[in-house]
Amino acid sequence: MLFRGWEASVDGPWPDVATVVDRVGGVHLVVTRHALVRQVLADAATWRPDNALDAVTPIPVAALRVLTAHRFRLPPTLANNAGPSHPAIRAIVAEALHPDRVAAQRPWLTALVRARVADIAADLAAGRPVDLHARLAADLPLLALARLVELPDAPVGAVKDFARAALELFWAPLDADRQQTLAVEVGRFHAVLREFAGTGGGLAGRLRAAGHPPDVVVGALFFLLVAGQETTSQFLTLLLHRLTGEPGVRAGLRAGTVAVADVVEEGLRREPPIVTWRRVAAFDTTLGGTPVPAGSSMLLWLARAGCDPEVVADPAGFRPGQRGSRRHLAFGAGAHRCVGAHLARLEAAVVVAEAAPLLDAVTVVRPPWCPDNLTFRMPDAFVVRRTTTP
């Protein structure tokens, strides 16, 4: 889905590069084709990431004062950093999320998910409805991330509330009152991060030891907490919901004819938690034959790129292992490709392997609902109930 204001035309034909106007009058060039989206992501000199974390709805003075009172700042650090500091910062974060360190979490993660699935199965068997988002998906990525980068010891609920508030404040269409409320929550937790950035160990300590200033350490932690775990929570919920409507895929998983890894990749293609991402044109140029003036806001439609018929055999279907399934851009591409991709894939693989059998005899009581947001889907609940004996 794209911004709800454009929803009526989402499923129809789109040109490779389309001009759209958002609800506050901002003009964007929406890039829809896989090859062009990848071209933009791979060329950070022509298509800069400077606007990646800009607020979609300009933040009014009253809300800015709240953020300023908490000394809120987001200097170019990871997603919005095209400067010379980016490779060094990214290298430290990437080491914390190294594939070997991620793989070492599998036994712990499997045991945790297996225990949760057993509890959920018992409740379903007793006829009780279960929210799979709350009971399984919501906090799992945060717990895993905390083990890898030694995040602040804050209550899980507080971190999740902060992350969702940040996704809303910076990427949703909002009125001034809502912006003020969100600014209070984001600013308050930012102050907690700033304190931890100055004294904490793990990733924060390594960034400090490398000579990075406090604002950079805070910015790295902020982005990891917002994008490094919340998006995976969203994906787990969306993928589980998708699988409730894919009995053939579940049967293939049971029979061993469908690979868990293929289900994860097809899920990333069809149910990505990040629908769009932004870039800005550094100078006058062209893209796919379309003139692009310097300063143009580029909206890369990642979800539609994953359904490009030139890339995938059955764009609208859900066919794990099909040609082109793994060529999705759910993790981006180029110098800013998601540094947590290995972790997200591991978490999704464990959840699919352990939780898919739960879905064989359930009915959906409440499907995930996603609020209006330019980039993130943000499902809030996914309630199921047992209907038959498996």
C-alpha cells in the first residue's frame, strides 16, 4: 500500500516515474520499476539519502519546542548519512550484527519461540482467542537486538511505544495536536538514549571508543530501536497473517516440499513492512527518461518494485521459491542496505518453522490493521481463534 491519500490508484497502472502531491502540498516523484528503484538506491552520489528521516508532515513550532527541550537531534548517522562518516559508523554497527553473531542466537531464539507457541497452542485449544502480534511478534525482535548490541535496560513496553511514536511522528500525516503528543513521547525517550549513549557498553561503547560524538551514538541507537526491531515485528505479524490464507504453502511446509527460507523471502516480497523509502536528487538529472530537477523528492516504491513482472514470474501470487522471489528490495540496496537483514531473516525463519502449525486450524478474528503512513505498515494486532481440531 502507498500513502492512503493515493490508495484509489495503487493497484492500477503506473508509469515508471510518476508525479504525486501529498496532503500538505509536497511534490514527490514516485519510482515504481524494480530496475529504477535499485538504480537510485545504488547511486548515493546522484540520489542522496539526506531526506530519509525528514518528517512527512512538517513539525510545527510547538512540537519542535518540546523536542528541543529534550535536546532532540538526529545528525546524519546511518539511513540519512551520505557523508564520509557513514562507512565507519556502519562498519561498527555491522560488526555487532555480524552473520556469525546472529547465527549464534538461533538456539536461544528457537527455545523462546517454541515456549511461546506452546502457550499459544494451549490457549487456542481451550477456545481462547490469541493476539499473535502481542503474544509472539511484538517484542521478539527487540529482545534479540538487545542481546546483540546491549541496548539500554528499559521496559519493553516503553521501547515499543517510543518506536511506534517515532514512526508516526516522522512518517505519518498528522494534525498539530497529535504531533505535540508524539513529540513528548519521542523527546522523553531520546533523553534516556542520550544518557545511555554516554555511559553504556556494547555498541554504544564501541562507537564512543572510535571517537564518534554523543549525537552520533544517540542517532545510531535511535535508528536501531526504530527501524532495527519495529520493522521486523511488523513483518512477523504480516507474514503470519498472510500464511493463514495460504493453506497450500502451509501444507508444503509440513511435507517438507516448501522451504522455510523460501517462505520468508516470498513474504518479504509480498508483505514488506517498509513500503517506500526516500531519496533526494543531488543535481539535475534523468531517471528512466524522465527529467529530474535537483532537489526533487524521490519516493521509491519498494513494495511495487517487488511485484515487477520483469523480475518475478507470478507478481501477484504467493509462491515461495518462484523465479525472482529473492530479488525483492525489502532491505534496500547499495551502501545503505539494511544492516540487520541477517537478523530479520533468522527471526522470521524461526517463527515460520515453529508457529506455522498453529495456523492450520484457526480463523482470523481480527486481521492486522495498518494506519496511514508513507513508509511503514505498523500492524497493531492479529487475533485468531481455534475453529477445528488439527
